[in-house]
Amino acid sequence: MDSPEQADAFHAAGVANGSTTCEDPPGWRDGSVGKLYLAYLRDPDGNKLCALYRPPKV
């Protein structure tokens, strides 16, 4: 994704169309590769989808 807002829009569109939130709600996570914004969904077929935004390194 190009921004956290775009990941939120992906998540909201998925939920509006039958997907469910899985893991935690969309938000920032600290990982081994640095800070990431993640939004996880489980689609109606059971697939787990993730929108990921990685901020630019400063």
C-alpha cells in the first residue's frame, strides 16, 4: 500500500463485502524489519489477506 489510509480503505472495503478482521485491527506493528502498518482480513472463502504499508526509511 502507499499509505496507512489506503490499507484502512482496503480493510473497510473487505469487511463491507463479507470479509472478517483477523489477527488484530489495522494498525502499526513492530517487526524484525522495522515498523509496519498491517491490515489483515479473512475473506469469505477462508483466505487470509494482508495489506502492508512500510514507511520510508529516514
